[in-house]
Amino acid sequence: MNRYDRPIRVVAISAAFWAWCGLVSFPMIVENVDLANLAHAFISTSTTVVICQAVGLALFVATVAICCFDRFGTIIARLNLVQIAILLIISLSFLLQLHDGELAALTGMMYTALILAMALTLSALWTLAPADLERCLNVGSVILCLFGIRFLLPHLSHEEPGEAEAEPSRD
């Protein structure tokens, strides 16, 4: 099988997954993040980053919905009991969101729905042929590794304060 024999469905799902990986990670490069406060930086991301991440997720979910609509029942039927239990726990967590104010509860429900949507659409990746799944995940991991390298490069090139004066001169 050469690259022209692959169904358009496989190419579309793979390309949407790669775009999602890119849109999830690379817009964060424009953020000026202090590595000491890294956990706080990902919570308070800018509107542009959130929009890029939402567009990437929407693209992936829409592509999977279009390409796998006729097989969605078989995708869910292929889940094992542990995966079904995880989806059930995520679904039950909607009830846990009702303890706070209206806006906080709505935000929590939205994030819970996004987690559920991501879990179900990522399950469609496992229905790809082994070679297609390998290619899809390999390229996705390269995209995410490139982000990590690109994100850390500016932080690695700076000298620590006082590092230049650490060695005394022998004059």
C-alpha cells in the first residue's frame, strides 16, 4: 500500500489530529512564561491561546464526527470495561459541578463536556490501521516535541546570575 491508496478518511483524521497538536501547543510560545511559575502560566493563558486551542479541538472533533459518523457505534462498542467506567465517571462528574455558583458550575460542566468529547473522539484514532495509527501518533509526538524544544531554547541560553563571575581571573 502506498500513500495514494490510503482512504481520505485516514488522511483527514491524521491531519486534524496534527493540527490540533500544533494549535494546542505552539500558540503558547508567544507567552512570556517564567519557568518558576509554570503551573500558573498555563492556567492564566491569553485569549489568543484559548481561541487557538478551541479551534484545534473543534477541527479535530468535527473531522472525526464527519469521517467516523457511520462507525461511531462500533467505536464505543470496542471500548473495554475500564474505558467505559472512565467515561461513566467523567459523565457522573457533571453532578459534582453543581456545588458552586452558577458561572463556576457552568464552566465546570463545559470543561467536563470537553473532556468527554475528547475522550470519545480520541477513541476513533484506535480504529485506524496499525500503520496509519503509528504514523499519526509519530507525527503528533514530533509536533509536541518540537514545541517543547522551541519553548525551552530561550530559557536554556541565558546564563545564571553570577555565573560569569564564578571563575576568578588568573592575572
